[in-house]
Amino acid sequence: MIALDTNVLVRCLTLDDARQVPSAKALLAHRHGVYVAKTVLLELEWVLRAAYKLKRPTIHSALIKLLGLPNLTAESPGQVGQALDGYSRGLDFADALHLFASPADEGLFTFDEQFAKVATAAGHGVHLAGASPGRAGR
């Protein structure tokens, strides 16, 4: 198994560099499989959104297709799947990944009011720092 960096995945998804795309596709199809770390997925979403100006549904679809490849293994696939579900429901991908990667049994605390509001509305334990847990998202 090999591990892939963000830029290899960007080439595969955007086809933006005719010189690098064939190598990137060959790496993605590696016969012994490929591994993608959560941090690579985090950076990939950011690059597609910030640098390529892609919209949430397009990014979500691309990530789902990528992670569905039979030879691809993602780090903590359950957490990544939950984060993608949260992302499809309005959470920021980074926030969703932080939330679902957290083993905290009393919730995640943040100063990000929008994150707390969206996550609380979806039934997740995200609380505003400095507020009691019952006041999350208010």
C-alpha cells in the first residue's frame, strides 16, 4: 500500500495539469492500494473550496466518489463518513472532522457560534466556550 498526498488527489479530481495527471491517476490506481490520511482529506476539501472555488455539493460528491474507490483506504473511515454526512448537512468539513474525531463524552467546545448552532441543530454535542453545555448554539 502507498499513501497519497493532497496534490496527487487534486490532480486526479481537477485534471488541471496535463503533465502530472497521468502519474497521479496511476498512483491512485496502485495495485497494492492507496491510503489517505484524514489530514489529506481536510486539506483536499480546503484546496477544492478555496483555490478552485468549487461548491459544497461538487466537493462532497468528489470526496464520496474518491472514498468509494475499492483500492482506497481512508484513515478512520467511520469518522470520515460521519464528517462527510455532517458536511452535507451544513457543517464546515474541518469542523465536522474535528467533531467526529473527538472522543470527548461531554461534547466539543468552540468559540465558533455558527458551528455550535448548526451542530446543535443536527443533534451533536457542540457547545460555545464560556457557556454552559445547555446553552450551546444560542
